[in-house]
Amino acid sequence: MIALLKRVEAFLAKSRMGPSYFGRRAVGNSELVERLRKGGEVKRRTERSVLQFIERECESRFGMTIDDILAEAEEAEEEPETEGAP
């Protein structure tokens, strides 16, 4: 479920969609993200539905895949902070 949560979190950050709204839109459950954040499990069918929702939304909103968004987020984490630099 960690891989699923990582994808959900990356999508939420990119889309700025709230976690409750995301869960409701993805699978009709506003508690989905909270459950995942607390280490809870979901059924395989639910996981598939969530991933399909994310892929559709990424393509239509950003013209990207979730893997592109994950790579973008990882690159941003690796960039050193240049605080105070011109």
C-alpha cells in the first residue's frame, strides 16, 4: 500500500485536490486517503480503481502520467536549496 499512497500523495500535491474530495471522486469514499495514511489496506479492486482515476486525471489535467509526476517530485527533492543565492 506504500506504493499506492506514494502515488496518491504525488497526485494530491500536483493537483492541489483535497484528500477527502479525492477519495470521494476516485472511489466514493472520503476516508480513503486518511485510511492509507494510517497504514490501512484497501482491496485490490479499490486499488485498481484509484490508480485508474489517477491516470485519467493526470492525462487530462497535465498531459502526464503519474510516473512522470513522481519523477518530477523526486527531482525537486534532490535539488539543493539555494537560500539567499541571487
